Amino acid sequence: MTTNKAIRRPLSLRDRGAAAALGMAVVLAPLPASAKDQGAQDQGGEVELDTLKIEDRTADVNPNAEPGAPYKARTSGDERLTRPIAELPQTMAVLTKKQIDDSGYTDLVRILDAQPGITVGTGENGNAFGDRYIIRGQEARSDVFVDGLRDPGMTTRESFAVDQVEISKGPNSTFAGRGTAGGAVNLITKHATTDYDFTTADIGIGTDRYIRATLDTNLVVSDQLAVRANLLYGYTNIPDRKPADRKREGLAVSATYAPVDTFDLTLDYYGLRAYDNADLGDYLSGDATTGDRKPVRTPAYAQAQDFQKSDVDTVTARLDWRISDHVKLTNRARYGTSFNGYVVTGARGATTGAANPGGAYPTITFSTHQGWQDVDYFANQANLHIEGAAPGGRNDLILGVEYTDHRVLNGVYAIANTGAFNCVTGAAAALNNYCGIGGDGRPVANLNTLLARQITRSRWDQDWHMKTVSAYLMDTIDVTPDLTLFGGVRYDHFSFDLDLQDNSLAVTRYAYDGSFWNGHLGVTYKLGERGMVYASAATSADVNCGESDVGTNAGYGGCLILNGTLGGGRPERSVNLELGTKLNLFDEKLLLTAALFQTTKHDVFEASGGGYTPTGTGNTGKNRVRGIELGVSGNITRFWSMQAGLTLMDAEILESASNPANVGKTLSNFADFQASLLSRFQATDRLALGFAIKHKSKRYGGQPDTAPGYITLAGGGFVYSQPVPAYTVGDVFAEYRVSRNIDLRLNVNNLTDETYYLAGYRSGTFLYRGDARQVVATVGFRF
């Protein structure tokens, strides 16, 4: 048995309480233990489950984990949440590293699509900069955070350097600032630890030329210094859509210096290179006037020159200083840059013209979607934590300030299609178009090189810039041993400017500044030792021009001119009311949650026409989402772990001056019912088996914060014209522990090879496909 050195743990990890001290007992969580078995575990070195003994130096070092429960997190990685997740008066879903590994998903967009209450969307005009999320019916593409700091820009996000993913549901502006009308996503990254040396490596191969290799190694240089590195290489063809593919290369390095027990400094670097040949999928066809619209399956038509690229580089400095037994200062500073660019192809149905050499027949023609984006940002967040006594126990007071400076330069590509036309469409008399389906109903021979694109980076067209200074106060008070109050207020002041450059290189400038307040209030009451009920209220605010990628496309979060100025309107406001209960059972290894909620968003900016101009009626919209959310995470028995969730929601447009007929209709890209389940059963000491199921109900394409496209019927009533079909998809996995240092895992995602769709564009001209079946085998090494 290996004996670990008694080394100081970084303050940022030590202060997470018992979870940090017990985290080594998780042992990568391959063998979940029941409540009655937890006390028998030897936390000092060796964990014994039946006859299998494993060295604790291979353990999961996530300080927020619940020991012995691989699918349950005990605490949030955001230290401003001072109580365990089971005691917070809000809905928060936390995806642990073990759960992410078992799912077989690696990109954040696929991880989140499996979660109830979240849908993914397409960008305007096929915007493919990166991930776009919708939480409880509200846009969240700019509400992604890394270790509590906003991660601006629409980049591709990967999980190789992530310890856990936290999804906060409901308005969240006290913590996050502008936006977060439906919630926020916070990625908690891996940091160096001075506990012990370890190395883990995973190599996966699979169908569709899949290969993925990761390395996670931690080196204790001394009792004061540790360095941790994570490396990634991954490649796969998109299942059944070759030549569309995905490639990932990543490096994350973290160094922690702790000269004394009360102080540590951590410096992190994160770099990702993502290069895809993206696939925009299928399209809708049928009679829109009756709502009889169904997807049409297309051959894989991505062009050889197409690409979707993200280059991300960030440097983060973290300071944790325990000033006294009751006062701690933390500071997080980050500077980052990213380049995001894409040229992708879409397909739509067409019929060749009368003059076509092969006659008239159904085919597909192509559209081009493109853009580039340079992101440059700085953020600094400082928090003073003051711990004190309260009548019922603790009082945790936090005083914080934050400064952010985000700049996003958007531009376009010059594209020349040099391939020879191969068909006639419309009334033309000569070849004038590219057709992907021939007269025999089969894809043309040179489908993936048909357009022969020549691509050159061209001028910038939008220069978006926002600075924000924020101050906030949060307090958590135990009024009695059973009654706890949570509260907070935040003030944000911002200054904004936007330069637009047209084809003649003339520049138009827009600028304004403003400020807003937000707050939250919650109360919890314990029901015995393991349960509690809660009530909470929270607000959020979003400002005019809040989205960085759409310029003056006011219908998509771009700038809206009111009363002749950008500052002529008020921030959009959201209020969330929630009643819930949480049960922390089986020696805190299983968490059950239930919540009733209502989110009302008012003063919604409404654009005119199609939403592509800076004109509109202003703060004249209002919508509401009501629902229930249920959750399960943790160990049901010693051998059975589960993470599951269900949301049943109803969305309604309450007010609309821009289009009064929208009142009473649902929100775009909104799923009334969603459910997911990931289950893992430890069949023997060495063998674990598991499966996952996810379901989303039908959604309808459209622009944000308003109704989907619809057709008013001649006899009365209406039908939504851009349906995205409901789907149910199942996955399975198995894990086998060969020895103390080697394990094998097999994932089969989309077991029944369903054709399903993640999102649809407002016109139905493309539907993003979910991945077809893929089989991956992974061997893991732990030292």
C-alpha cells in the first residue's frame, strides 16, 4: 500500500470542507457505495469494496465531489455559494466528471443537449460560430462562465479540462451580471493540487475514424508547489455524414504555489484548437399552410473547403488569502482571446427548370453561411468572505466587485464558387446553378467538391465593445438551526459602443451607457436531518445590444434604436419565483429535488419586420414560462448510481405591440417536455453496466423572445410552420476494471441509430442533425 505525503492542500481546495478531505476515497468512482458502507471505508489510504482494493492516489481530486457518489456533487465550484447544493434555494443541476465520461459526450453542446430544460438553437442566417443554448425558453448563448467568470464569444467548448458542469436554472444576475434570463452554465476546471502525484491517460478508438487521447497529470514539485497539465487530441467523422468531421487539440496547464497554509496563488493557461467541417443537416418540406412539414433527409453535402474553427487562449490568475480565521479574500483575473470563423453549406429543396438538360426533377441546391469573429477580453472579480456567528449557526457575508472589458470584432469572408454549374433552375435557358441530386434520384458524383470554393478573409463589419463595473453584496444567515435566509443585491454600470462598417468601408458608430440593479432572496427550512423546503425570488436584466454577434439585427439581441438613441429604452427584466424541496438521503449520497417555478420576462425588446434592422416598438413584449422540474443524482444502492431529470413547462407570449397576434402563443425553440436518465450499475467488483435515455418534445423554429413562425388558417386558428420533431435517443456503456491501473470502457451512443434533430432555423431551410450511432472503446491508465 502506498502512503501519501502529508502535504498542504491549496487554500482554494482546502476550504471546500469535508468533500475535499474525503475526495480521495472516490477512486474515480467506479464502485459506488451505499450509505451504510461509507463509514467502513478507510479514508487514510486504501478503499476496500468487497475484495477489490485500490490505491487512493488514483482518485478523483475534484474538491466539490460527494465521496463515494460518482454522479453527485456536494458543493458548487463558485465559492460565492457558501452552502452545499442540497441546501441552496434554487434549481441547480451539476454534471460530474464521471458522469460526463460515462455519457460518452465530450463537446459541451452535446453534454447540455442531454439535460432537461435546455435546448440548442441555430444562429441567425446559419451562424455557426459555436455553441448556442436556450435555458427554460430564454437565450443563454452569452451566459456561459468558466470558474465564475463570463466566457464571451460563441466558441466551441470542450470538456477535457473540466471537473464539473453546473447549470443554474432561473434568472441569475446577482451572480452573473447582465443576461441569464433563463439561467447560466458554469464550467469548473481542473486545478493543480499539492496532495499527491498522479497521472491518468485515456485512449479511445471507434467507428467513423474516431480517435481521442487525453492526459491528466499532476506533479507535486514541493510541499508548496504543484503543476498539473491536461492534453487532448481528438478526431472523428460526424457519424454517417462524412466528409463532415470534428478535430480537437487542447492544452491546459495549472500551477499552484502555497508558501503558507493561509495563502495560495494559482496560474492557469487554457488553449483549444477546434477545426470542423460542419454539417447543417436536413431541411423541412411540405405545405406550410397546413403545418404538414416534415424533414427531408439529404446526402452528406458538406463541401471540402468548408470549415468551422475556434482558436481559444486564456490565462487566469487566482489568489486565495485567509486573512484571519473568519475573513478570506479571493481574486480571479483572466485575459483571453479567441478566433472563431466558419464557412458552411446548407441545402434546400428545389426543382430543376424546363431548360435543364435532364429535364425537370426534384433536387437540392445550396446556400452559403459564413463569418469570422475575433474576441478579446479581460475580467477581474474580487470577493471578501466574512464568516461570523448567527442565532442559528453561521453567517456568511460576501462583498464583491467585478470589472469586465469585452471586445468582439466580427467580419466576413469573400467566397468565390469556381466549380462548373451542373443544372438549370428557374426560368434560365442555360446552366446556372449547382444541384446535389441528379435525375436518377442519386447524389451527383462530385457532390462534396461541386462548388470548388475559394475562400479569403475579408473586411470586418461589426466592432462590438462593452465595459462593465459591478458591485454586489450577498449574505447567508442561519436564523435558527432550521431556518436559513439567503439574499443579495448587485449594481452594474456599463458603457457600450458599436462600429458598423459597410461595403464602401464607411463606419457608423453607436454608443450609450447605463446601469441596473438586481437581487435575489431565498429562505430554506429543514425537515428533519435530510430534507428541506425552500422559496426564492430572483431577477435578471439584459441590455440593448447585449449579444455580440448580430450588430443591429434587433430581433436576435442586436441593437434597437428607440427615440433616436440606443439608450432610449429600459433593460429587459426577468423575475423568477420558485418553490421547491430537496431530500439528501442515504448518508447524503442521493439527492432528490423538486421545484415549481415561474419566470416572467417583461420590457422585452421587440423588433419590426423580420428582426434584421435596428427598428422596432421597443420595450413592448412580455412572456412567461411556468413549469415543474424534478431531479435525482447519486447512489440509490451500493451498486446503483443515477442522474435523472424531468421538466414539464408551458410558455406563453403575454404582450406584443409589434405583433399582437403573437399573444397566447408559445416561445420559439421551446420544448414543453424533456426528460433524461443516466444509470450505472456495478454488476461485479470489476464490471459496471449503464444506459442513458434522453427525450425532447416537439419544438418550433423562430427568433428569440417571440413566437415561432406560424400560419393563420382560412377557417380560423393557426399552425406552427417550422416544426422540429420530438425525439427519444438511447445510449449504453460498459466499464471493466482490468487491474488497479487499467480499465476499459465501451460506449454505444444512439444505440438504435435514430435520425433526430437538435434545432431548426426559422425558415426551415436547415435542421441540425443529432449524431448517428457511434461505437467507441476507451482504455484508461491510472498511476
